[in-house]
Amino acid sequence: MIPWLLPFLHKLNGGSRKNPLSLLSWWKILDNLRRSLIPFALTLLLLSGWTILSSSWFWTLVVIGIILIPSTIISVFYVFQKPEEVHLRQHMKAARQMAERHLYQAAFMLISLPYEAFYSIDALLRTIWRLIISKKRLLEWNSTARDDHHSRFKLIESFQTMWISPFIAILSATFLLKFFPITFAMVWPIIGLWFVFPVIAWWISRPLLPHAAKLTDKQYRFLRKLSRKTWSFFETFVGPDDNWLPPDNFQEHPISVIAHRTSPTNIGLSLLANLSAYDFGYIFTGELLERTSNAFNTMNSLERYHGHFFNWYDTQSLKPLRPLYISSVDSGNLAGHLLILQQGFLTLPDQLVFGPRLFDGINDTLQILIELSVKSIPEQVVHFLKYLNIILN
């Protein structure tokens, strides 16, 4: 990342060229680097506030506020952003759950500060050493098998990995007890949580018990209608105007604006949206094949780098957007989506042309039309739609 912050970039074949990144892209990179230093800065601020700075309680509240205030603001704003299709009770329940989750996350961030600070600084120094000095192990990464192993690690392994947290807790407690006993009497809960952080990390990392969701008829109908509304985005915007590629987003307010750009992840999701629409009964087999074929034809015409799709394309001109780069994340997403799409197409010969899913799809559309027709369609038409809905059910 750091070389992209410089005004000039070195070419592989020698020489240099002007950095093509916009000021916004430059700021995003700088902000990512800034965020990686937040745990270290907060830990240093706490330890300094308890020792060399005056008013230790003030600096403790400052750090807690830095961690807690952003999530609190998000939770408060969420309360006043109720979607029209969600009942008030459901919205308030979701708001309460969000507030609790943000509170737990803030508390976890506070008690994990020493470990996160050590982890981020260690990663930063390793990166600088390998990029500038050693030039080795530049592609080091953890395999999925290793990640799965660490997700089920034992308590002793937790202490071996996160030893820095109890180590800093012991040093802080010893120093404060000797020189600042009043401060220790005030902040000992935080130091105590730092000491037992490996236990907390081990406890929350235990495998979750499988939970089978049981939906009521009302919840099931809500999800069906939500899926039909979601499909309407792809049905409306993924067409010949955008070369059968999905626009990144559609802005409704304050004015209607379509973002005519797409990525490999968006393309893969659009292909799976076609397959899902077929499974839900919103389109026939012919339309599924047509939409998929049109998307593949466009994908074959896109400019690529050694077979890899660039990360962003203009959906109308089909030109890759600058700065040109390849994203392993987006390419991996597309590959996974194509594997799922393949399995779905292999089952098509075994599907009925007119099966129950088709009538379920018609029923979803009718229920949405009934909701919208109350305000805009004559009463006779509303009654007809309700009657047709009863027949389909």
C-alpha cells in the first residue's frame, strides 16, 4: 500500500510513472493504514493516562468514548430508519439486538487492546522488513486448514498466542500498585480483563451449537416477498442497456441515479440471482438460459489481464475503469459463484416445466401487487387480485 501513497510509482522494467490514483483513493489507502494503528494508539493513551498524564480517569473515559460513541450513534440512527415493510415491533427488536451487539463489540475491543496493538504493530514491522530489507516471504498466508484449527484452539494455546495481554496487565498492575495505587484502584477492572483476555477469547471461539430456524407462516411470506422485490432490481436494471451486466447500485433519493459500473463479484451474484429467480418461480427455463447466455457473451468480450477480469468495468462502454487492478477477492467470489451456477444448471433437466414453484412465484408477485394497489388501483382490481391470490394458495 505504501508505494501507492507516493507521487510516482516504479515500473517493473525500470523507470517511473505518475501515480494515477485520485485524491479519494489516496485517502482511502491512508485511512486503512491509520486504522491499523488505532489499537496501539489507544493502548498507549491508556497507559500514558494512568502514569505520566494527569487525570487518569479522564483519559480512561476518553478511550472508552472513542470506542463506544461511534457504535452508539449508529444504533441511535438505526432506530429512526425503520423500513416501511417492517413492523414497528420487529424493527425495535432488531434495534435492541444491534445495540447489544455493538456494546459487546465495544467491550471486546477494549479488553483486546493490548493483543490487537501487539498484533498490528508486529504485522506492520514484518511488512516493512520484508518489502524493504529481506525481500522474502512476501506471499506468506494462512491456509484454511490452519484457520479452522485456530478456530478450535485449546485454552493453553490461547495463552501461548495472546501472552502479550496478561504480560502487559501484570506489568501495569505492578507499576501502578507501587507508584499510583489510587489509579490502580480505579482501573483494576480493565487490567483484570486484560489478564483474562486469553480465556475470554478461547470461550467465545468455541464452536457454536447448530440452531435450526423455525419460521412462522408470516415470516415465510415476508421473506418470499422480499426475495421478489430483490429480483425486481435485476429484472429492471440487468438488460441490454448495460450489456446484461449488473449496475453496482441504484440510488433513489434525492434523485434517481444508476451506477453504471460492475465488478466480478457483482457479475457472479447477478448470475446466481437468475438461478434463484428460476428456483423461486419468477422466470422460466428459457429466460434463465437467455439471461445467462447474454451475460457470458458480454464477459467473453471484456478486456482481461492474463485471463483475469479487472476489478471494475463500465457496464455501457465495457471498458475497465482506472486504476486498473486485479482483486483476488473478487476473482475468488466469481469463481465460487460459477461453481454454484454449474451445479444449478446440472439439475435443470430433472425439473418440471410447470411445477409448484411457478405458482409460488406468481403468488409472491400478486401479494406485492395487492400491497401496492391499495393506493393506486381501483377497488375492483384489488378484489380481483385478492381472489386470485386465494385461488393460488
